[in-house]
Amino acid sequence: DEDFAKQLIHGYYACVSYTDAQVGKVLKALDELGMRDDTIVIFTSDHGFSLMEHNRWSKHNLFSVENRVPLMIRVPGLTQKSQSMSYVELIDLYPTIAELLGFEAPQPVEGTSLVSNLKDPSLISKSVSFSRIWNGDMISSPDYLYAEWTSEDTGAVYDNMLYDLKADSLEMNNLADLPKYRKLIDSLSQNIKSKKMY
């Protein structure tokens, strides 16, 4: 019910505040130990979470709220306080860390190093992102979010959803069944298939 939902949301926000305080303690300890200038700090998460959006309490779907995560990177002598609008995927962390530490990532490797973005936060190096949960795949851009679920036996798409993120940022109006979006859906679906083949 609504009162219990408010309790759960309150608890979630309290957890976020508590975590934020712990990050502050870690950063303060690095300063106190004289390690600030030779320690890379990366803060992220593996998934988002629905707090009653779409009438869901979970992390196992392909809505933005369940797939977007925080990502903060501090590199001594390289980063300044800034924000990037470029899309990033968690698979980008491995080649980023490798480059920052002077290692060569094995090839081929999924993901793209973010070092250029750290040097120039205005750089848009990626304009889409991909996510996957079990047999569902999603592509997201500033304009659209498209997700599809495929049969494990045949590979055929058995369900999908398309949202116009500029007109419907809360992802409430699924456009996937409207004929006028068929060509766009086919294109986005092909993008997903080409990513899966990599």
C-alpha cells in the first residue's frame, strides 16, 4: 500500500545518503594518508532500481531507471570537477583502467577507454548505450529507448518496447505497435543484433 511504499522509498534514499557519507570517509582517509595524489577513485553501481516506476519494485527489466548507474572517476593530475554528457557503458571501465595504468588491454576487447573523455568532458565519444538482461536487449540514445526480448530457441523477437525519450521521459507510452515506427524499430533491432555478434 502507499504507506509501505513510502517507507521503502524512504529506506532506499537513506541507503543512498549513508553510502554518500561513506564515500566521503574514504576520500578523507586518502587525504589523511597522503594517498590522494596516487590513487584513482571510481564510484559506480551494477544496476539501477525501480521504486514503483511502472508499478515495479526491481532491477530486472529494460527501463532506463533500472539500467542507468552513477559513474564518478577521479584521476590525480587528470580530472577536474566536471560532468560529461557522453554515453558510457560499464564495459568501458576495463580499457579505461588499463590505459590509466599504462597497460595494453588485450584485443579485441569490448568497451572503449574513457581517458579522452576524462581529459575533455565536453567530448561526446558515444551516443548510444546497450544493456542486456537474460534474453532481453536494449539500445538507448538521447532520443529513443528500444528493447526487445528474443526466444532462446529460435532467436525470434517475441516482445519489444519503444519510447520517445524527448516526448516521454518517464517511458509511459510504448510506441512499438504503431506502424509508423516500424522502420525505426527495424533499424534499432539491427543495431542490437550487430552488437550481440561482436
